[in-house]
Amino acid sequence: MFVAASTACFPDLPLVEALQRLADLEFTNVEIGIAEQGGKMTPAEVASDLDRAVRLCRQTHRLTTVAYSIDIDSPEREGYYEQFTACCRLAKATKVVTTTVRSSELGTPFNAEVERLRRMVAISSEEGVVVGLLTEAGRMTQDPNTAVVLCDNVKGLAITLDPSHYIWGPWKGGNFEQVMKYTCHTRLRDTTKEKFQVRIGQGLVEYGRLVTQLNKHGYSRALCVDMPPLPGLSQTAELRKVRLLLESLL
């Protein structure tokens, strides 16, 4: 395992500046966000000029890109799969294996979600890329058992584990170890049952126990810090604190 940080830690900065800040904080690995809202580039921009996207994502200030977070609007939109294909080609061109996508919203028919994910995994597999389905409250993966069933029904599908959603969300801190054998990426912050993100050390995330559980399932990928700034707190201090904490566990 190794420590990484997401460009989402600096949501208001352009990609180059966010990468520079993370490098200054002595992170060595990064997850880059590609999203319609809040990403450092949009999926449409990647699809319209893949060469430019590759150039931008190679300017990482000594950071190694270990994952892409891909958030494309509804599968019903025109160009959805074309944009996803372009993002997978970006990952291949920059030698990144792991991508994260969101599950569908609650109420989506299970079979429709399975078909969507099978198509995405088929696309990603052609580029040598792994799809990690994000565990997320308010979506189909808010129940870890459903996340496992989706992986069982979609050969090659993996999980991006964000334990905060299982502490703060409807699962309310119940056991979620069942998803760990499918986990290809993790996202971390500190969380309580009442607040999704709190100051490091004031929440309920048991980082040491999480690392032990992941180790037991052979996990060898990133522990990725995904912490937007909190009002009134120094983002630099919080990111340095969590980096040192995670590194002490490895």
C-alpha cells in the first residue's frame, strides 16, 4: 500500500496548481478528477481533444498518477460511452490502471445497472483499465451487500472503497468488510455519523484497523486522501497531518 491524494483536495485550483500544492506537501501519488462538475477537466474535454488531456495529465510535478475519478452525467445522455472510452484511453496513455465511477441512483433497476456496468467494464478492459465502483450513500452501493452483488454479476468489476459513506450514511457504521476483497482503490478522510467530513482525529475512521483488514485481503494499492477544505481550518495542516498518519501505518 502507498499514500496518495486527490486533486479534489484543492477544488478551486486549476489542475497544474493543485498538483503543485500536493507535491509541495510531499505527496508522491495523485488521483485526478474528471467530472462535469468539480473536476479538473470534463469528460467532454477529454473526448474532444484526447492529446491535450494526455499532455496535461503528464505534467504532474513529480507526482505519479495512480487513478482517475470519472463522473459523467446520466447514461441516457448522448456520448456517454464515447466519453468514458476516451477517459479509458487517457488512462492507458498515461499508464494508469485504476478508474473510479459512481453507481446509479437509488431506484435504478438492478438489471439496468448490471448492463451499464458490463458495457463499461468491456470498454475499460480493451484499454487494460480496471473500473472501481464507488461506495456512496444515496446510490446503489450505499449497501455494501448490493455492491458485492453487483461485482458478482459483472465480471471484472471492482470497488473503490470510501468508508466515510458507510459511517455517515444509512449503513451507520455497520460492518463493510465484505467489499474489501473487491477493492481496487480507497478514498479517505475523517467522518462521524453526523458529519461526512471532520477534522483529522475527531472522527470515527479507524485507519489502522482499515489497513489491517485491507492487508488481509491482499490489497496493495493507494490509500488516497480525498478531503476538500473545511471552513476555518488550514488545508495545508490537515493534509500534512493525514499524510503523516497514513504513512506511519505502512
